[in-house]
Amino acid sequence: MSKAVLGWLGVLFIAMGGTVLWLGYKYSRPPIVVYTSDPEIDRDYLVKPVSAGEPILKEFTLTERDGSKKGSADLAGRVNVTNFFFSTCPTECKYQNREFEIIQREYGPRGVQFLGITCDPDTDTPSQLAKYAQQFEIANDGAAWWFLTGDLTYIRRVAGEIYQVPLKKFTHTEKFEVRDKWGNPRGSFSWKDSASRAEMKLLLDRLLTETEPPADVQAKAAERAAMIERADANAAAEKAKNEQASPQPDEKAPPPAKTNS
């Protein structure tokens, strides 16, 4: 067999091998599934809550997969863990949520609340998230893990002002955010790092036993409360200033001055 023929056969085998590898990668990826919307459940999930009017968010409310409203008020007195994701992410989010699921199965029955907040609410309607959640084993008859959605601008504020993490559409932190029973941030943990996940579990064990926040945590909470109070006062002063500068609807322009002819 000539060297030319052998060369062409080598090129052919390389091309075939590349094709096999590509097909293997393509069909090993989890499928992206977008479900049909349920108009009743999805009716008003994009409506911003009252808290959206605050200069800096002190609390938040989002829509759960059954259409109910969940947020800060429902977390009072409960240790909780939050992660950010989107349902059509083909790889990373799926693996991230699998790790989240494992920890949730262990700590959900012990009273820890788990939250998944989407960064693609246009796709992730409540009914989309309800069907997405079916692939996971969720403790407490499905109540231990909320899948939350809402207006994207508001969700970006929740991420930045409540959790102090950046977020935009299709882009989110890869860490699990832990809050204590009083809503204080207590740690961020990489889902990809087994040592970090183990450290998070030790923290959850400790937080479940706390009857009050440690002194340093209370001091940080007081600093944040004071900062929010100043922001509220500045916003109120600015609003009052603008209202004074704007003409009232019933105000009439003064009549022109009379001139002697």
C-alpha cells in the first residue's frame, strides 16, 4: 500500500474519531427542556412586590413554583441556604443543583430551608420550575426547597442587596449562600469544592443550635441597619425636595400685571 493511501486513511480515521467524540459529547449532555406555561400559576409572577420601592432592600418576596409568594418573612427563625441557577443551563447548573439536592436531603428534615433563585425568569415561569423540580428528591414533601422566580431587575437587586452577589441574565454566583435564623449572612461556599461543602455542613450544624447571633454578627447587622436607615432618610428627603419643586396640579399661573395705557 502506497504512502499516499496510508496518509489518506490516517486522515479519514482521525476525522471519524473526531466525529465520534463530538457525537458522544452531544448526546451525553442533559437535554434542555422548556415546558408549556400554566396561565393560572404564571399569571402575575413578574409583578414587582411592594419592597421594590425601597432604596435598599431589607426584605424580598418572590414567586414559588406553585404560584405562592415566598420570601424573607417566611424565613424568619429558620437557617437557610440559597443558590442561583437557571433551568435551561445544560451542564453546570444541573450539577450544582445535584450537590444542593444532596445537602438539602440531609438538612431539610432538620429544619433548614433551601432556596433556588433563577436568573432567567422570562423562561423560568413558576410552572416551568415546577416541572424542572420534579427531577430532584425534595425533603418535607417538597417543601424543603423553594424554586423562586420574578422580575429580573428585582431579582438582580435581591442578589446584590440581600445576598451581596452579582447577577445578570444567565450569569450567577457558583456559591451556596448561608443565612442564620435572623437573616444574617454567615458564609459562602463553593459547590464545586468538597472541602467547602463539608465546611458548610459543619456551619449548618452550629447554626441550628444557636439561640442568638454571635456578637460580631450582631455588630455587622447593626451597621447594615444603620446604612439602610440613612439611605431611606436620604431617599425621603430627595422625594420631598422634588415634590416641593414640582408645581401642584391645581396651581394656576398668576394673572399678567395690568399696564396703564
